[in-house]
Amino acid sequence: MLKCEDCGRDLPEKEALVHKDSNGEKHIICPECFRKATGIDYKTFACRRETAKQTFFAVLFCLGATVYAFIEKGPLYGGLGILLTILVYLFSGKMR
């Protein structure tokens, strides 16, 4: 059992969250205190973090394919690759 450093509630290890404050210090807190500190609940935070990670890798893959297309096929395919990369970036977060 862990103890929330903000409200003092006893927490099982599955529910305990680690939060960095503005000074960079880590604190063990409960989900309710996390919501008070950040303004959103932890499930929303985790979903946004995972979506950002997936977007990063999708854009990185598209940029790699764009460079390859530009070298192998020429500027027309490179330009289309840049357009595709921009579209992937813009619409990747809109799916959920």
C-alpha cells in the first residue's frame, strides 16, 4: 500500500500515480489529486500521450518514405510525399 502525498489516502500500487510538480519533484498521488493538479483525468492523459506517440512514428515513417521517393523517383513524388505527410499529421489526431 502506498499513501497519496496530497490527500493522505491509502492506495494500492495499481492506482498510485507519479506526478512531477512545477519544480520537477516527483510525488505519489491518487487519480483524484492527479485530476486536480493537471485538469484532466489519467485515462484521458494516457490516451492523448499514446495518440501523440503514434502520430510521431507515423509522421517519421512518412518523412522517410518521402525522402526515398524524392531520391528514387524525383521531385514530383517527393512533393506528393510532403503533402501526404502533412495530411497524416493533420488528420491523425482527429480519428478518436
